[in-house]
Amino acid sequence: MSDQPVPLGSLLRAAPPDRLPEVAAEHLRRQYSADVVDVLVPDLTSTRLLSLLPTGEAPAEQAVRCFASQRLGAEQHPSGSARLHLPLNCWGERVGVLRLDLPAPPGAETVERLGVDADDLALAIRAARGATDRYHRVQRQARLTMAAELQWDLLPGRSLGDERFLVAGQLEPAYDVHGDHFDWSLDGDRLTLTVLNGHGDGMEAALLTSLAVNAMRNARRCGADIVEQAELASDALHTRYNGEAHAATLLLEVDLVSGEVAAVDAGSPHCFIARAGETERVMLEQQLPLGMFGEAHYEIQRFALEPGDRMLVVSDGVHAAAPGGLPRYGESALLSTLRRTRLQPATEAVGTVMRGLRDYHAGTEPGDDAVMVCLDWRR
């Protein structure tokens, strides 16, 4: 082991974007005498970890726990060697897990250096996704529909966070989505969240959603508030579809210092707050969906978060699902599932709710796609 390890970050910046795992593995073998090295990334549903450097071994349960908890996992073998799993995390997004086998348990200084290397690798892989298809290809277990391809490229990521907050989103069914979507953007102490349910099915719904989301982004990037974002998107949709297609949307702007939330409720997504063990829906006055009428005007409504609150936003594919004539999922089953997530981070909670929704369908095909966004305000 070298006394002065070469920083992995500088090696990754000079490497081709599709060769980052190999460069990292070579660095870890050279600097830490690592035997087996693997980089594991989640599939599109975040239910499985898949290998970028296949070792012939299935991901261990410890790797799954590391991905879920975002904490280092270490175990010592009887031979004296040690296996480590380190979370790969970038700006709150769970990129994957780094697994390596070392000849002996590492000391605190080595663990700290390995943590820095894992952070450098996570950042590099996230940045490289736009320059190579390698990471996208490994994460897919089947071919996406063209509508799903458009939707996944439009998403901002799966999670985002810092010491103030953690937000996570999930879109299902992952391989054949229609018009549901989520978006977010962080600007100083302001976090903007959007959950959208586009009208129609398949490619037409995906195109409508793409137009609405990009119109809102266009307004937001010019400094417009959520009212102006909604009105520009509504005008763009009405100009294109003349009122024959629309997008039910909930726009939220969260002040990460005060907890005040400004909302424009333009349709069917529902918002809930989990506080002190209880979960209640935020009752907002519903305004017209985007694109229904020309020159539509919207008004802001306000509510407040308290430190430690969890805010959840779900599309009608979640709260209104009623498979086989069952009561709507949102009437009781959703609240029961939400209560079970209270000890989970937002990144795990969205998966728990979606699994609950799948179980509620009991093997029947969902009639609509579904989106959930979960925000933990840590303050």
C-alpha cells in the first residue's frame, strides 16, 4: 500500500466516461491491495443491484443494506480478509454501491480515504450518464417503450438532498410509463417540486408531458414564480392542443429555512403531510388543469411544514387506483402504507409505497402509471 495514494478523482476526470469502473478498480487494487472490486448500480425500479464489473457473485445482502441505509458495511472473514461495501452517493442521489475485498480490516484513516474515493466515483458516474449508454444499459432489465424513454430522460434524478432536506421520487411502471412525471430544482433556500399527470396514453401523453415540463422549466430558469410557470405551461399546451389535452399538475415551492410552502394546485395530484405519527392530506382548492383553456390564470395557496415533517405528493395513479372494483387505494390503504414508512428515509419510503400499490393490484395490470415524491424537511 502506498504512503501517499494518488487521488482517484484526478484519474476519473482523465478517463473515458464508459471506463470509470475499470479505472476505479485498478486504483483500488494498486493503492489498497484490493482483491475483488465491483461497482453495483440499481435497476430502474431500485429493487435490484446490478454489477458493472461482474465477479460471478450475486450482490450480497450487505450490499443491499448499504444501498438502503447509505452507511458503510464491513465484515471480516475467518482468513483475516475484509469485505467492504461503501455507498455511492452524489447530492443525495443513491448512485450505487462500491464493493471491495481487502487483505485485512482497514484502519480509520484508510476508511476515510476510501469514502473520498467512493464520493469521487459517484460524482463521475452521475456526470458520465449523458456521455455514454453503458450505465443506462446495465440498469435496464427489459426494453423501454418509446414513451418511457422520453419520460426517463426528462426526470431530474431519483433523489436530491443535503443537511436541510432529502427529496426522492419514483415513477412506475418503469418500462411502460405514459404521462405521469415529477421534477425538482434547488436554488439557494428554495426548492421547487412538480408532480404532473399528463392526459392520454403512450407516446402522445409523453410528448404532452415533455412540452409541459419544459415550459415550466423555461419559466423557472428565467426567474419566474410558480404562478408564471403554470401559466406559461398552460398557454403552451393550449396553443398546441387547443384544449383537447391537458396536464393535471401540482406545483410547490418550499422555503427550506422557514418551511413555508407556496402551492399551485392545477389538477389531480394529492399532497400529504406526515407529522408526529399522523398523516393527513393537505386540502387545497383545485384549479383548472394546465392547457384546458387559453390564458388561464392561477393563484398561490400556502401551508407550512414543521421541522421533521415529511411531505408526500402522489399522482392519481396512486391515490385513485381501484383495481378489480376495490376501494380507491388512497382512501385507506395509502395512509396505512405511509404510516409504515415513518422510520425510513425518503429514498426508501417511495419504494415502500410503490410496493404497497403493486400488492394492492394483486397481480392485475395497473390501469394508469403512478408517481410519488417524498420530501423530508430536516431544517
